Amino acid sequence: MAAFTQTQPLVAQQTVKAEERTGFWVTAREAFWIALDTLRAHKLRTFLTLLGVVISTMTLIVVISVVNGMNLYIADHVANLGANTFILHQWQWAQSDEEWLKARRRNQPIRMEDYDFLKATLPDYKAIGAESGARKDVRYNGHNIEDTSISAVTPSMINIGQAKVGEGRYITESEYEHSAAVCFIGQDLVNEFFPNVDPVGKEVTVSGQPYRIVGVAEKIGSSFGQSQDNFLHIPLTTFAKDFVARPQLAVSIQAWDAGQMMELEDEVRALMRARRHVPYKETDPFGINSPDTIMSAWNQLTGQIFFGAIMVVSVFMVVGGIVIMNIMLASVTERTHEIGIRKSLGARRRDILTQFVVESAVMAAFGGLIGVLIAGGISKLVDWLWWPSDVPSYAVVIGLGLSTMVGLFFGIYPASKASKLDPIEALRTET
């Protein structure tokens, strides 16, 4: 009997707590539907109230979408040096203008002998190739294409770079060794010179020098609105014979897998420093450029853009929150009599507080939802007309979550004011 008496208060406490939890969710659900009814009943006021939240959410998601789309685009088109590939160049690409000018004055260009040295001494690489280039006019049968990218390459570049064989073949080792006058062309040259003819075996001229076409590349597409198919590859040795005796090179080194990349970079760095007799404490007189290097520089730039956008969004969010708070204060004044009736019928202070906080949060979340929908449309339009843009799912979650939090935060004061109203005084208020 004593044990039963002791357990009675525990059971009662648990029952009260369960009833309180149930009551809270019932109140929250009722407040949600009341908030929706209020939004429908005062459409113009709702629109003006939520304008700040809509604009801020829309701005945030559009910026995230554009930055995300550009990140994917840069990674796929600009930072794509080839699978598990890095490039040895005269200087580091991703650096400030001041550092670049210093490197340009200090660093010696990468030459053919450097490429031959690495090819002979670098251990355990999957592929190694070299490339140089210039911009020149290409002619065929009276037709001319200006400013074509002429790439002087080693035969191994077909296994490293973006270009892939579509028709014919690529430059061979024999043609490279004998400085043959052959070339491999992109789709822009095919469309201009050979719209209805097989180009393989035909001869084009580059700055007056004839080259026989041995192959055609698959279509690559455009990058930042510029075609990537306006190119012509010739053997690096032929380029040295016909145009530049000692061309400056970019040497591409491909690792077997991503895990070997860092080790191979260190090997190249050690060999080049030893070859150029660089003291231990001095910086590298060359640049090793990997996709991570390019993406790191790009992320620094987009980080600054995103920070500026956050500042703008914060201002709009605060303004929107203040407007929501003012409207909720006005709503408390309008519904003072209703609050008095609810309190006289047994509504607790917490019930009134929950009702107004939920109303404020629902109102702001609705504004966030409108902002998300508008941002989605703008993102699609931007992607179609100008820049790559992609709405990530986390941007939608951030937009809706942030707008809801603004509603909760700025709804606390009006809700607290409503919950503290004296029921007798509230009932005296005229409706």
C-alpha cells in the first residue's frame, strides 16, 4: 500500500507532462492554421510585411546558386587539367599580381630540355607530356579563320588533355621525332573548311606553312562563351622548327591515381630544384599547378562575393524582421479582446505565447518559401542566358530555415506582450 502511495505522484507528474506536450502541439497546430487564415485575409498587408524576407531569401539563394554553378563549371572546364594531372609551368597560376610579376622576372621558362630531363628521370608516372602554343590564322582554299589556338604538343598529350580523337588519328611518335608537317584539328575548323567533306588527308596552311590533317577531335564545347574547338595541334618539334626555336613549355604529369598526386608533385619539385641548383631556403623558381590550386584561388574570390552578399542579406533580413514585429504588435492590439476571451476560458500564458510566435514564424517561413520559388526561377533564367547556375538543396534548407528563425526571433516580443495581457483589461477592450 505504501509503495502504491509513493508511485501515485510519479504517475500524476508523468500524466501532466504528457498532457502539457499534447497541449503544446495542439496549440501550435491551431496557431499554424490561424496564421494561414490571417495571411489569406490580409493579402496586401502580408505581401508588404514579407517583402524584406522574400528579397533577402531570394538574394541569398540566387548568390549561392550562381556561385555553386560557377564552382561546378570551373572544376569541369577550367580546373580540369586531366585525370590526376598537374602542370609544371614557369610560375604559379593562382597568385596575386605582385607575386606573379616577381615570378615572371625571377623564374626561367620551362624548356624542351627540362621536359626531356623529367621524362628520363621522374619515377613511376602514368604519362608525361609537354605543350606550347600561339595564336595564328589558319587558311584553306581561300577561307580564313583568325586567331586560332595553335598547340605544339608531344604525342602523349592525347592521353592527358581534353581533346579526344573523333576521326582519323592523333600525332604519332614517329611524326614527332621527324618534325613532320601534320596537324590534328578541332570541330570549328571542320565546320568552316570541310562542312561536307572528310578533312583527313587535306592540307591547311598556318602562317604560310602547309600541314596535312591526320585527325579530327571530338566536339568540346564552349567555356565562358568562347569556343574550345577552334584549335590546331602540331608536333612540338615541328613548331620549334617552323615558328619558335626554343618554345616555353607547360609540362603535364599524370599520376596513376589521386593518392599518388602529392608524392609525384614532390618528386618533380625536388628534381627541378636540384636541376636549377636552388638553395634550401629559397622559393621554387617554377610553378606546380594542380586542380586544387586553381579551385583554391577561385574559392577565395567567390568567398569574398559571398561575404558581400551575406551583408546585403543580413540588412534585408533585419528590416524584414522589424516589419514582421511591427505587424505582430499591431495584430496583438487588434486581437486584445480575443486574447481576453481565450484567457478567461482557461488559456495559459504559454498558450498565447506559442500562438503568436508560431504565427510570426509561419509568416516569415511563407515569405522564405516565396523567395525560394522566385530564386529558383531566376537561377534557371541565369543558367539559360548568361552564367552556369545550379540551386543546391542545402541553399533551400538555409533559406527556409533562416527566414523561419527571423520570424521566431522577431515574434518573441509581440508574443510576450500578448501573453502578459490581463484578461479583465483585455475583455474591456472594444473589438
